[in-house]
Amino acid sequence: MQYELINNVVNELSLSLAGAKVSKIYQPSEFLVIMKFWNGRETLRLLLSADSPQSRIHLTERDYLNPSTPPRFCQLLRSRITTVLSVDILNADRIVRMQCIGKQGLCTLIVELTGQKSNMLLCDEEGIIIDCLKRYQGDDSGGSCVSGISYGSPDQQKRMSVKNETYEKAPNQSWSQFVEKSYTEASETFYTHDLKGQLKKTIRKQMVRLKKRIASIDSETQKQQGFTKYKDFGELILAHIYLIDRGMDKISLENYHKQPPQSIEINLDPLLSPQQNAERYFQRYKKFKRGLDHSARRLIESKEELEWLAQFDYQLDDGVKKSDIEEIAEELRRTGLLKEKNQLHKRRTQKPSKPVETDSPSGFKIIWGRNNRQNDEISTKFIREGDLWFHAYRVPGSHVVLKKGERPASFLDADIHYAAAIAAGYSRGRLDTKVEVMVAEANRVKKPRGARSGLVTVQKYKTILVAPIRVDL
């Protein structure tokens, strides 16, 4: 983040944060701190990042997960800061100084936005470092960042070498909004350390691998086609064993497996007996059959995993809630796909979310899931005889159930089309003009033993074409 941009943001922050009370401080990832303030007029959320490629400071409108266990530096900030007194730039450098006060008196939060050396430090009233986000011992290339020593900003010579740029924002845009938008558009990895970003990156990387694996299996299967000829060769050798002597390297026989029979030349190993040559072909047949069976199993498993991941990928794009993000993370951890660099989000901070409900035009209850766990519950626990099940055809989406309940009346076409439209609206096809939706009776929907969450088989269904709708929740 360049000096001019920092200066513009800090000028705005000095007006909006001076005297603001701290309501919450949390650390969503290793080098990212979020501070929530009330300035007497509105709630503001300040983002502080010391992640060297994306170090920055600005107000944010994004909602980040609050880990259940605050890291060391976060605990320190919570214990020492209750009010921000002022925000300014230190020594005309890319260093932001926040003068604060708390139960233990005055302190200063320093945010160094200096590229590779970006850091955050909390100092006491005398300028002594209480602690740092990144601790390190000094060497020939720079000073130390440890508790108990006086803070010294980076040297002037390095600071003066920084190249500045000129920026222009839209008339109605704040500098914080400009920075957040710029960093979001600058790189797809902007949210690499955000849990949702980690999930999307993990899921899409695995989906690419699965697509390559499926293509490879298809290629292997093509090569394995025609393996039954080896069984035919073995049977033909045994049927004409009286014509074959050890030492022969080939023989022409009538292939009665073809209609009408055709002459075929079969290669033989002259060192083997006729029976051994037949057994050699039977063994080759069994080997190829095992390989083909294995490929078929791998293909089914890979396609099932791809469908499962596609559901997560869609859910993360569809206004997902914090609780849904945590549930997706838990499931990916259980399968070993999610390997996090830090442990901040290993424990849940949100209560499990519940399926969504609304009423059909005739007053029947419609219920649908927003994550795989909810979809599982809807399709296995909530569904009853007389209910109808809906899902967008061949695209990721929510499981939707139109509940019959205790009402004697039958569903009207308007009820069925409304439930189908919801299934379309909460699917990957939600932006299409028309979406094909599956409709099945409750007893036709089954979850196979051992199937992944959110995956079911539908034994019989019809499809209808509807315009997607979304319900105000």
C-alpha cells in the first residue's frame, strides 16, 4: 500500500475514529486484525493487515469470522484498548499510529505497512514495545521487534526509496471503499487467509484434480476396451487343444464366438504347453477385468466427489452465512481436504444453522437447505410420505421439500411450480431465465449407505421448466 493511499485513508480515519469506543477486536487470520468501533453515530469496522503482499489499513464492509480462541496479539489488544484517541501517520512514512487508552492507561498501536517488513506493535506510554504481531530478533538488515525495547521506526534511507503513485476515486466513494475495491480486484488471492477464501481455493483446486482424474480414467477405460478377446483366445485354444503342440508360436483357428465363424490367428508362447498358453490368456483377461472394474469404481467415486464439491462451491457463492462456512470447513477437515496453516478456525464460533422455510400459494410449508448438512436432514429426516422433493436438474443447488402435513387437500399446480421455482432460485442456475427442476415423491428419494453429505439417489422423477425465484428472508 503506497504512502499517498495510506495518507488519504488515515485522513478519513482521523475524523471518523477520534474518540470512538472499541466494541470488539478479533483476529480472523494470522496477520489480519478487525476492530469494531462505535463513534456515537455509527458502527465502523477497521481492517488492519500485516500480510506483506496485501498489507493495508481501511474501513471494511466485509464480515469476517471471529475465531473462538483469540490469538496472543488479539488478547493483548483487547486488554489494553477501549478507546481510540487519534489516528495519524508517523514520520511521513508508511506507518500508522493509533493513540489509544484503556484500563491500564495510554498506549499506541503502530501499524507498519512497509511491504515485506509489515507488522503491528503495541507500545506503552513511554514508547516501549509491549508486544508485536510478528516477533523477530534484529540482524544486519534491521532492528528487533520484541517486547521490552524502545520502538524505532524503519530508517529514513529505505523509506525515501518508496515510489508513490497518484490515485483517483469516484466522487461518492470513500478512500476506504476505494482501497477495499482495489485490493479485491487486484488479485483473486485477496482473501487467501480468510476462511471462506481458503475453502473456495481448496475446493476449486480439488475440483480441477478430479476433472483431470476423470479424464485419465476415461482414457484408461478406452484402452482397456476389448479385453474379452483374451478370454475368447483361451477358450479357443482349449477347444482346439488337439491341434496345438508345444513349440508352436501361432495357430489359425475358427472363431466360433463370431457369427458367422471367422478365421483368427492366435499368438502362442512356444515354451509353454497348450494348457499353459490358454491359462496365460485367461490370466490376462482377469487382469484387464480387474483393472476395468477398478476404473469403474474410481470413476463413480470421482464423479460423486466432484458433485459433492460442486455443492460446496455453489453454496459459498450464494450468500453463505458464517455458520454455513464453519460447517463446510468442518466437513472438509474430516475428509482431510482442508489443511490450514493456522488453527484459528478449528473450533466453531456459530450455532448450526437451520433450513429455510416459507409457504406455498395454498399455505403448504416449503423447506429447503442452504448447506449439505441441511440438505441431508431435509431429504432423510424431514421428508414424509405425501411430500414432494425438488432439485434443479444436473446443477448444484438446494434440496427443497413441499410438505403435505396433516392437510387433506392436495397440492395445486401453483404450489408445485412455486416450490420448483425456489429450487431453481437456490441453485447454480438462479440467474437463468428458465431452469429444469426435478420433482419426485418422497419414497423415491434415498440416501445410499456411505454416500457423502447432500448426495441422494432419485429412483423416479419428472422435470418441469420454471423461472427461478428468491424469497426475502
